[in-house]
Amino acid sequence: MAIPVRFLVYGLSTSCITLLYALRLAFHSTIICQLENSTVSFLLDEDLKQYTFQSVGFGLAVGLVPLHFLNFLGTRNVTTIYGIIGILSALFYPTSYQMGFYASFVTRLLQGAPLGILLWLIAKVATDWTPKTETAIAIAILTSVYQLAPFVAQISAAEMCQYFGWEYTYYFLAVLCAISHIAFYFVYTDRVEDNQLASAEEKSLILEGKGKSGKQVSENVPYSQLLLDPTVWATWFANLAFFSSLLVFLQYGPLYMNQVLGFSVRITGYSGGLAHVFCLFAKIVFGKVMDKSQMDMTKRLKAAWTVVEIPSLALLLALIMLRDVYIQMACIVIFITIHGVAIVIIVKTQTYRSAEHNHVLANGNTLCVVLCLFLQPLIVKFLVQSNTFDEWSRVFGLHAILILTSVIFFTCKVDATPAKWTGIQKVETKIEEP
């Protein structure tokens, strides 16, 4: 039996953005090897190291700006253009590092720019290529980028540093990224109806209940109404809390486990990687449960957010109170496993609420990530000056407060029914009119 084309689209889309993200995350593991036995690296300067961490945030902001204006090129072409930028910048990074801070900063900035398409592409595929009956499982697959990328980056860096040299991490991942983008280009089409690989039955299943007329009546984005919707802001704040908490372990997890807990680079890489694999399986199971649940969608999403984030909050508190290094490692692995599921809930809520305008909310999500990438290095530098347990406890405590606030905001304000400013509601209104 042939694999449905939509699953090829899910897989290739995920592969493209996973490898783009892995190329950016690899730095947080290779930095350990770059600094090993080094006395002249610019990364030994705390200020320059902070700017290097922030460079990806600058790049992400730069990459997000033209995304709205490039929509006319179509999803396939935009994804390919951003992929080429990410691949070339990754191939050049080892050389730029040898050239010094400024060359490295610009290259890292260019590595950050393609990350603007991560949530944008997830939103596009979830809206255009996903049947209504399998939204959660499709989102679980697409958002697995946040589990697969750290796994691929950390394992690749651990092995390359061990046997070949940290530079080969970027060469290896860049080649895989190029292969994925070539395959994506030949499989994906912007309109499901135009895809020559998909059967008529599959096209009908994907398009069922979406209605072209909804798109026609809602071509212009109703920004004023969208920005006054409490659900939009609740999901954006939830996204801010989710990414900020996750980025602590994506950006600083390897350094924390290596320098504070005392684990080797290889153990650090594999433990972090396995945590994301566990999360991937948790998301797939969670997605199936979400799709099969008979509960009202709004109640279902509110309950899901609480079930996922309250244990995440408890694990952060455990990191603050328990000092045994093995318990700390276990808490980090379990936190990444559970907390990583939350993105499924955010994207599913936004997909149901905003319909054809989902990409706008996805761009808002990306702005939240930009904010995290800018602020987090500053906050960590301010709170963590001697790399002690007590100092890192302040970072974990701050994110525990963020998560608790997100639970309250999400459960009080979220509504998963299509908003009045979407095409779905406008079409329904027209049908009801005599």
C-alpha cells in the first residue's frame, strides 16, 4: 500500500525545518569542543559569547521581516530560498570562526534568518495539507522539529567532536539539509489540487470541510480584530512561556550538564538527545488521544494545557530544591519529554481559532522566539555569574512563574471555535442569511 502523499509532505517539511534548526542548535554543543584547550578564542570573552548567542535572534528577526512580503512566491519557493541561506551559512561557519568574532557573528546571524520559516511552514502545512480529522497527529509530527533538531544536533556534535572535529558537525548537517530541501521541492505543491502524486480520494479528504469560499471572502488579514482577540494573546503568551522554558535547556542545557553537573560532552549529548526522542513519542501518542477525544474542543485544549504544564512546573521546582546530579539529570530529561508536548496544544488552538489566518499567528509565535533569544542571554548573564546551583535555581524559578501564569491565562481566555474574523465564520453567516 502506497504512503499517502500528505504524510510525505509532513515528513519532508519536518525534515527541512529540523535540519535548519539543528544547524543553529549545534553551536550549543560544539562550543564545548571549540573552547576545549583554547586560550585565544573570542568565546572566552563573556560579552562576545553573549553577543554570539544573541546573533541568531538578530538573524531570526531579519528573516521574519521579508516573510510576509514573499508570500506571493508560494510556500515551496520560500522554503527553498530560506533553506539555501541556512545551508550556505552553515558550511561557512567553521571558516568564519577562525576569522574572528565579526565574521562569526554575521554567519550566525545568517544561520538564524531561515528559522523564521519554522512555525510559518508548520502553520501552512497544518492549514493547507491536513484533513480536519487528523489535525493533532499532523501537528505532533510537524512540531517534532523541537525534539528531532536537538537530538540530531547533540548526537551529531558528540560524535563529530569525538572522532573528526567539531567543524564536521556543520558539514554533515548541511549535506542532509540540502538533500531534504531537494526532495521537498519535488513533492510539495502550494495547492493540494495541483499535486500530481496525490490521488483524487486523498485530495478530497484533505479539502473536506475547508471550503474555498472561505478563502475568497477573507483574503485580507483582519489585523485589528485579530489583535483584539483574547485567545490570540493567550496562545502567544503560552508560546512565550513554552519557548523560553525550552530554550533554557536547548541553549544552556549542554553547558549546565557539563560544567555544573559534571557530565562528559558525550553523556550530555546523548542524554539531551534521548530526552527529545522520548518527547517525540509522547507527542505522537498525545496527538492521537487529542484527535479521538469526544470532549468539546475548547475544554479539551484547556485540560490538555493544564495536564502538560503543571507537571512541567513541578519538575522546575524539583530542579530548584534537589541538588543530586543524577536526580537533576532525570528531572531535565523528564521536563523536556513532558513540556515539549505543549507546542501541539498551542498550534492546534491557533489552527482552530484562526483558520486561514493561521500563518499570522505563527509569525507572532516567531516574534515570541525572537524576544526569548534576545532577552534570555541577558537574563542568564545577570542571574548566573559563577555557574552555581543557586544561581541557576533563579533561572528555573523565573520560568516556573512564567509557566504558572500561562496556565492561568490559557484556561481563562482560550476559545477554540473559529473566530468571527475568519473565512469559516463568514461563510457560515452567509449560509444562515435568508
